Amino acid sequence: MTNDVDRYELSLLLDAMEYRWGYDFREYARSSIQRRVRNVMMRHRITYVSELIPRILHDPIFFQDMVRDFSITVTEMFRDPSVWAKMTEEIFPRLNTYPYFKIWHAACATGEEVWSMAILLKEAGLLERATIYATDFNDIALDKAKKGIYPIKNMQVANRNYLKAGGQRSLVDYYRVQGDEVIFDKSLAKRIVWANHNLTTDRVFGEMNFILCRNALIYFTQALQDQVLSLFSESLVYGGLLCLGSKETLNFTSVEKAYSVICEREKLWCKTAS
């Protein structure tokens, strides 16, 4: 997509996706969108971007296939263990001051970090007081997340991350092995609510005490980042807590002054103003 015609066709494609299905990717970083469109074109042996437009307008299955390509599902359990260690040290004591609290995992993808949160809350004695809302716009990813079934080959890294994050037991205590997969204990999920939510088009999800959205904003333009961060601010109670990804920040955003820094390195903030 190197010339003006390609860029024009891409804009028409994104317009069609929003007008027909309500999925708005127009404020996603163009370099990321271009890579994903190329993947679809190569898989279906399509030459021109404009050839995709009638397909997504008239073929719901084809459109859902494209949505899967556009969705960011790269994650792992206890990703960036130092962040989870800092959460148990700084965030959990604050949550412990509430008789009942709500956590929102926005753009949760296939759910590994949601299960990670449930495990650490259980070990801290806080899970029974929590409701964890786990959302994504990709229903296929959400279905996988809800099942809590993951490749056993991923568990070596997951257990290493868990221990670095301050895990008190062994990760194997929380799942059973079935063939080449592991199935996480369903008792962990009793405080989790899985739901479809699109950060680009949907509004406030509820009054939250803690919001995590890690490594999704990096795929958005600055305008969309500000829109989503405003959505988070509207969704957080006063004194609510926010966690972003390792390459994301509130600096130079429209909501920067509404927060105080808990830990800049681990990307943790507290809402101190409306």
C-alpha cells in the first residue's frame, strides 16, 4: 500500500466496515491496519484492496474472518511479571479498603491476564470481594478466554512469570492437564463476567475501581488513544486505579492531569480528579 490509490481504497474499506457492521478501525494506526489487510489479501489471493469491499458488505462470515485478523490477541499469563508484583504490592492494598470492588480488563484478547488476575486475587484473599469484567470485541477470542483452555507448551513460561510476579504456590495447582492442553480451575471464573465491548464505538462500561488495558493503545492513533483514555476516566470512580502497557503512557494526553502516578515504570496511576 504505497500509493495514493491504495490509501484511498483502504479508507473506503474501513468506512464500509464501520457503516455496514459498526466496527470502526479508522483511528487505528495505519501501519498496523495495512499489515492486517495484506494478510487477508494474501490468504484469499486478492490483488486490490477494493476487492474486499463487496465481500465484507455481503458476506458476514468473511467479515468476521477479517475482524479476527484486525484483533490483537498477543498475550501471555502474568506478562511483565514486575507489573503484577507491583500490583500485589501497591494496588491490592488499595482494593482491600473496599468491601466490594470491580475490575475491568479491557481488550482482554484470549484472557490469559484475566485468569492471572483471578489467581493473584485468590492468593491475596480478595477474589470473593471482586467482580472482574473481561471484555473484547472479538467474540472468538472471548470464547477461548471464557473456556480457560491453553496449550500446555505455554505453561513453562507462564509458571516462571507467575513465580516472578510473587505467586505463592505452583501454577499447576490451578489447572489440570488434558492431552496437550491445560484447563484452568472453573472456581477461578465465578467472579469473572465475560462481555463483548468495542473500545472504539461503545461507551462507559460501569463504575470501576481498577481498569487494565495493556498494549492495546499502541495500535491506536493519538486521537483514538485520547478517546479511549477519556472513556476509562469516565468509568473510574474517584481514587480508581489504571494500568496500561509497557510502551503506553498518560503523558501528553487529554487526561494526564486527572491522575497521579503510582509507578511510572510499571504504568500504574490513580485517578485524583474528574
